[in-house]
Amino acid sequence: MTEIIGVHDCKVDVKGRLMLPSALKSQIDAIISEGFILKRSIFQPCLELYPRQVWNKEMKRVNKLNRFIKKNNDFIRIFMAGVREVETDSTGRLLIPKDLAVFAGISKDIVLSSSLSIIEIWDKDKYEASIRDIGNFSDLAEEVMGQMNDDE
């Protein structure tokens, strides 16, 4: 599985295409030909770009849900809303479908932010606000990571 590193400022053109920055493209070069899945984020007003192998793993988890349980069926419907298969063109551009751009409030200036094995695509102002609104990061780090004991 590819672990992606970095935060990259980009622009979206009038047709909704973004040029993948070379620093990011070099990290994902080996998997670009497999394509990507683009979807709405569950918790944030941004989009998530999944490399195909990461998406396939996620789908195995979702496919284990019993669709005869209403809340599972509702979750699947909303989780899959707006999901698109996307590929880069010959120049390394990626098209963001209009409905997904509207969901994330993407217009021109965007941020591509690594989130382990996926890439979050944010409107730049919303990304900066989300970082600012976290509050005290040291408290969050202690709460989330403080109880972990890595034996490796």
C-alpha cells in the first residue's frame, strides 16, 4: 500500500481539471495507471481520492455489511453517493466532476493533502479553516496517540 506524504497547493481550471503536482505525481507514479476513485468525505467538506488498490480494500469491508439491515443499507447508499472512477489524462490532469466540486466548495485554489494512503482534495480556504479549528493539537495528539505503545 502506498503511503502518500505532503500538502500541495494547486489550482483547478475552468473545466474542473487539476494538474497533479510533480512532487505528488512522483510518489504515485507506480499506481497512476490503475486509476483512482473519487468520493465525498464522510466527516469533512472535502473529497477523497483513493488509489484503486486502497479502494478495493475498502470495498471488501463495505461488502461485508448485511444489506437487509436498514442502517447498513442507508450507510452504503450515502457512502457511495457521488463515487466516481477517475483517471489522469496524458498531461497528468485529473477531472473533478461538477457535483463533487460543488459538495466540497471547490472553485479555483485547492489543497491536496495526504491522509496516509489517500489524498484529500480541499478548497484552500476550507482546508486552512479546518486546520485552525482543530484547537489545541497537542491535546488531540495525546488523546489519540498517547495510549499507543509501539513494540516495533
